[in-house]
Amino acid sequence: MQQIENTLYIMTPNSYIHLENEAVRVDVEHKERLRVPLHHLGAVVTFGNVMISPALMHRCAEDGIGLVLLSGHGRFKARLEGPISGNVLLRIAQHQLSQPEKGRLEIARAVVAGKIRNSRQILLRGAREAKAEEDAHLISQGAEALGESMRSLLQVATLDELLGVEGNAAKSYFAALSQLVRPDARDLFRMDGRTRRPPRDRLNALLSFLYAMLMNDVRSALESVGLDPQLGFLHSVRPGRASLALDLMEEFRPYLADRLALTLINRGQISADDFEMRTGGAVLLQEEGRRTVVAAYQERKQEEITHPLLDTRTRLGLLPFLQARLLARTIRGDVDSYVPFLVR
């Protein structure tokens, strides 16, 4: 368990969290392990088999403290929320814009363009830093394929065509991503394309865990500006699916998640021993590895960058909130088109 800024992460299996004297108390095997005042918290995130008292659930809902349930390896399960608030007129505009395919297509195209462009930047950087000529060549080939996908985006006329371009780009990107792992760790962290539910290799397991945390941040950002996280433009609407959060997180995956995963592996902060290989082929990140990744992810969010559109210095952790505001302005009609976050 770990408190980072105003978020409490509970990662120890069989923990019991409950309310006691205006504080969240965490017990493990009937012994108190941690106590955090409620007014210090903005969110509580639990991983795996963690028990939560009804009194604490009610209090979190009343006080606007987000309570997020993730599986043991980081897959989003549920989020407890209080009464819906925010700008109803903005949500009406969002629903209206999502109905005609043309309205959906323009925002979806921008989302995919941001994802492909940022993925290409990761590969271009990797090609420049590669020490072996063969590695540089293979990574550059992936970057060239993504460049072709970028040009194809200008020609798509339907959502199905757009999804086809996005799918081909993803295949090219993940085919090259393993080459960015340092050579002596490459066999242990090699991936054969993107796999999930469950992930089938260590790199996919690490990415899935990071994507789950990113998803929570992006969903919170959308809710903070009054948008409906369930109603997306690129991802279709399904019961229980935060489609708009999946849309918005696409442009952040390469820079906030994929790049961090490579850093953790290449610096030796995450090793093959941090993963559990299960019968049937599933691969899961174990508790100690999860702690390492959570700490690194939060540190990463504290780094600063100049926002390319707003031209202001900001923490990486605030990028989803800035982009959510830009998306809301687009939906309201304050600006003509949505401009995704682009890595320089």
C-alpha cells in the first residue's frame, strides 16, 4: 500500500480498508498497517482482492473521493461515484455530435492522428539511439510504416476505414517496439503483437498495467470537465465501457505508458522475476513489480513539459486534464477542431 500525493493505492492482497475517526484505516491480517485522514485523499485505488467497508464506500461517494477497483494485474473493473454533476448542456452537445458519423469521424481522426504521430516519435527516437545498425533499420521501418498510416488518414471517409488504418498502424508499431528493449533483456521481454485479457508476455503485461492507471487518470479528467466518459467517438458505445476515456487516452499511450515501460526494463527497475507465468499462457505483474511501476508512474507524472499548443509549462500528470478541456471546447463549438497532444 502506498499514498502518493492525494491518491491511496492498496496493492497488498487481502487488505481490509474501512472508516475510523475521519480516516481511512488499512488492516492486513487484523493488524493496522496504515491510516490516512480522509481530507488528504482525492482517490483510493485498489488492486485485486481488497475488502472495503460499506461505511467507507458511502463516505467516499458523499465526499467526492474516487474509489477505483482494479484487478490484480491492473485491469479496470469499476469506479464508485457520487451523484452526477457537471455541465448538462455540454453532455447534450456531446451526445448530439456523436450521432452523425461525420461528427464522430473528425474527432476520431484527430485521436488516431495523435496516437500514430506520437507512436512514430517513440520509434524515431529509438532508431536514433539504437547502437546496432540492424536494430536501427528495423525500428526505422516501423516508423516509415507509421508515416504511411499518417498520410492515409487524410483519405479515410468512414469510421470503418479509420479503424482499419489505426489497426495497421498498431501492428507496425508493436512489431518494432521490442527492438527498443536493450539486447540482453530482449528475449525475456519480446512481444508478438499486442495481447490482452490476458496478456501473453511480460511486455504486454507491463503495458496493460500502465494502461489501466492511465485510463483512470483520463476518465477522471473527462469527468472533471463534465463530459460523459461512456460516450466515445472512435470507440463504439458498449454497456460498462468508458469509450470516451479510451478515445482520449490513445494519444497518451506512447508517451506516458509505452516509453515508461521501456525505461523500467532498460534500467533494470523491472525484471523477468517480477512477473508470474500462469498455466494457460497468461502473464501477470506481481505485487512487488506493481509497487515499482506505480511509484515510477507517479514520478513520471511530476515531470514537466511545454504543452505544444498552449505553449505553457505543465506537469505530465495534468496533460489529460488540459486535453479534456480542449475536447470540451471542441464539442461546444468554441473551436473548429480538436488538436491532440503531440510529442515534440
